[in-house]
Amino acid sequence: MKRYENVSFQQKYSIKIIEDFFQKFPEEKQGRKNFKDKEIQNVKLLIYERIIKKGDQIKADCIGNIKEKTSPKNITITVSYFKKHG
């Protein structure tokens, strides 16, 4: 069996499209705060979906040691998969 410790999942994100939209239509920004945080959250959800699919693929019993790192243009989530022996 391969080792599945410290497997990293990375994805780039950009809020440029959202910022351009709000510059073009500033009236739409009213009441819409934290759009950057929501975009980061959406990207993290997509990464976690990939993590769970990978766990199903390798038939892991548990996912642990989750570490999230967010930089201005990239999100990295590192996880370890565990299997029961016996």
C-alpha cells in the first residue's frame, strides 16, 4: 500500500472578476460584504470535495491532520489518510 500522509491539494483563486463587476456596477455592492471570504470558502469546499473523493478512491477509513494555508492567490490543504489494519 502506498503512503497517504501529507497529501497536498492546491487550487488558485481570483476575485478579479468580482471586483471588476463591482467597479462597473457599484450599486450592486450594496449589502454584499465579505465577497472575498465567500469566494475563498467556495474554493475550499471544492478542494474538500476532491479530498473526500480521493479518500473513497483509496478506501481510506479516516481523514486527519488537516492543515489549511491561504495565500493571496492560492489555497493549499494538506491531509493524511488512514486505514485500519486487520
